[in-house]
Amino acid sequence: MSIGFAQNGKIISKKQVDLSKTLIWDRISQENELHPDFEHVNKLNFYDIIYQSDDHQVQGIIVEPKKEGEHPVVIFNRGGNRDFGRLTIGTLVMYTSKLAEQGYVIIGSNYRAQDEFGGAEINDVLNLTETVKEIDKADSECIGMLGWSRGGMMTYIALQKSDMIKTAIVGNGPSDLFDIARDRPKMETHDFAECIPDYWKNRALELKKRSVVYWADELDKKSSLLILCGTNDKRVNPEHAEKIAIELTAIGYDFELKKYETDHYFTNYKNELNELLIDWFDQRLKK
């Protein structure tokens, strides 16, 4: 049955997830009881969803507090591409469960199967602003965004194309894909060229479309940004954060850049990262 006419963002299916039956359970529990550092997830519900985006059925995940009431929303943009770095319950437990516990609905997308690395699948992110209207506990007028790595690029593009995002956080996100192609040539040949349509024919145009340093003045002026940078990042050169900071400063954009001596995943700064996320969204998103 064709559903191409279905409303963008509409939830097609929604299934609650039993955390004890997920792959992350063994990492966060001991003798089938949650480790003290993760007892807070008892206050959360997790759901797998399929939602409509253009002509695609896209898989996503929702995390919401069990506490009644309407809560601000944070859209989480995953890193990686295609099957690498797929969004899982475990991703959201590790990166956003402390935030959710503080009274936020988290929603994320795995993007459509035909990943264009910052192309048409940006609609799969933007259409989540419609999806949240179907979530009883979500305040659909109060939406923030969090993107890590490639998800940071998606966040920049979302701020270019939408005025629905009140504030955003980018963690170790690329700001200039020309630099990525130079520093990581295998990523250009294996990822950019395979994902981006007609890549070699339109290389310069397509890289610029995905590189915020070339259109920083097009970001939603009413929004704001927190940029997080790991100075020991081996996947996205810390210079990416510096380059976009220069552009944002030049146009007087509302942003902050924070640097930490850590890697791409903030491995030894997880507690500080949780505090940063909660503090920023509490100040910039909560009413």
C-alpha cells in the first residue's frame, strides 16, 4: 500500500522498549539491576517509532520522562552515515538520559536508507518538529537540538533551513567539509562520493552546501549555539570549531565555544558533558 501522501512527521508505528532486552543493558546493569550511575533511567520511557518523511518511512527513537506534564523537546542528530553510527537506545542512554531525566523529551532519527550525508535526509530531521506534535508529553513550541559529529553538520543545516529550533548544541561537528576531504581522503572516496549524488561532477557545490563556514549568516538569527570541542579529536580536527567561531563572531551570532582536553566522544568528560547539556538547555530552552 502506498503512503506517499501521508503527512510529514506522522507516526506510523510506536512501540515501547523494554530496556532490559536491549544491547545496552549489560553495560548499565549488574545482576539484572541498574548500576547506581544509571538508576535515573527508571524514570524514563523509551519508544521505537516509524514516522513519515517525504516518501520514506524512517526509524526513530523517543525518550520521555515518566513524570506527567509537557516537557521541552531536544532533537538528537546522530553521527556516522548509513549503518555506521546508527542511532540506538544505547546511544540515547549514554548521551541524553541524564538530560531527559531533568524534564526533556528526546527524539532522534536514523535518517532514510538513501543517506546523502547532509542532502535530502535533512527533511527527516526537520519533519520531527511535526512528529513531536503527536507526543502528549512534548511541548512542540519549545524545541532544541543536539548534534554530534556528522550530526553537528545536520544541526547547522537545520538552523539554516528552519526557524523552529530555539537553541542548539554541536559537539565536535565538521564546519568545512573541504577540510575533511583533505585530512581524511578515505572519507571523501568512501563516504562523500558514495552518499552524495553526482559528487565528483558537483564536488565544490555539494561540499559548500554542507559546510556552515560558507553560509553562517544564513543561520536562524533568533536561535543560539553552544559549540563543544575536544582538543584531542582525531576524527574532526578542532580547527573546525575555531573556523565557525570566527564566522559567528563576525556576524554577532549568539554562541559560545567551549574546549576540553578530550577526544571525539568526550570519553573522559561524560559527567561534565551531562552538566553542560542540562545547564545550556535549562537556560535557553526551558520556559
